[in-house]
Amino acid sequence: MEKGYTTKRFAIFASGDGSNAENIVRYFRDNCCDAEVCLIVCNNRTAGVIGRAARLGIDVRVMSRDDINDSSRLLPLMEEHGIDVVVLAGFLLMVPEFLINRYRGRIINIHPSLLPRFGGRGMYGKYVHEAVIASGESRTGITIHHVSEKYDEGRIIFQASTEVAPDDTAEDVAAKVRILETLYFPRVLAETFL
């Protein structure tokens, strides 16, 4: 751990609404005395996660793609907060290689399908669920995995699945996947790092 902190210090990178980020923060506060989310990094100045972070009292930094890809800007921020683990929770940018190298084995993503199915560049959010429906899949789910230099190809830590009914819409599938994310993502982070 950095700077001699007694708790594991997490940074969450998010681009959207932030429901997973809030769920992780609340889970750690309610269940774990030795972990905390102390930084949220966002690349979208209109993202809902910014307001959630403020309400939760978490330091949030809005950074451009250029800032995130600049090691002289991002790494000092991580050091300042003593970050041990980086979590991607709906973060839509490719993670820079210097960050992957700095946090090798300690940078985690959640993907809304059962990888390797429906992963890769451009496969996020509704696009994944639409592809699942279009393919006629009978099951989908979530994959929590280590981050590597290629989209959605890092070592898998955990998967959970749910049924896709014949009449499900992409929105129905999204709702089922959200339940899995809420139930498992914080718990798997705790089991993996604490």
C-alpha cells in the first residue's frame, strides 16, 4: 500500500451515471473497515457520477482524455491519494499503458456480458445488450476481470449469469445485468483485495 495507510485505497474511473461507483462506496462503508474509495476520476464533465461523488464526499476529478493519457498528470494524482487499486466502473476510455503497468494485477474492470462473448472495442452498455438480443443468446451476465493492454482480454476473476428470455428487450437485459452488478461487483472486489 502507498504512504503507509492502514486501509486499501481505491480509485474508481467512471464515465457515466455512477451507480456502480456509488454501490462500491456504500458497500465498503457498510461492510469493510479496511477499504475505502478515496478518488473518482471521470472523463465526462456532464456524467452523473460527479454529483454522486459529491454527495458521498468522495474527491472527484474530471480529466480530459489528454490528461488521463499524460503520466505526469495522472500518476501524481494517484500518488497523492495513496491509491492501491484502480476500478473501472463504466469507464469508456482505453486505459493508458503506464497506468496498467503501475497497477498491474490491481486494476479491475466489469463488463456487461460473459466474456469473451460480446467484448472488445465499442462493446459497452446498450451495444452489448443489443448484440446479445440480436444473437439469440439464452444467457448473458457480467465478467469482472483484470485490465490488460487489450479491451476486455485481461484474466477473468469472476462471472455470473442470468437468463435471456425470448421476448426480452435490450432494456430488459440491461436491468437483469444491473442486478448482477449490484450484487457481485463490490463483493468480488473485497474478496480479491482485502
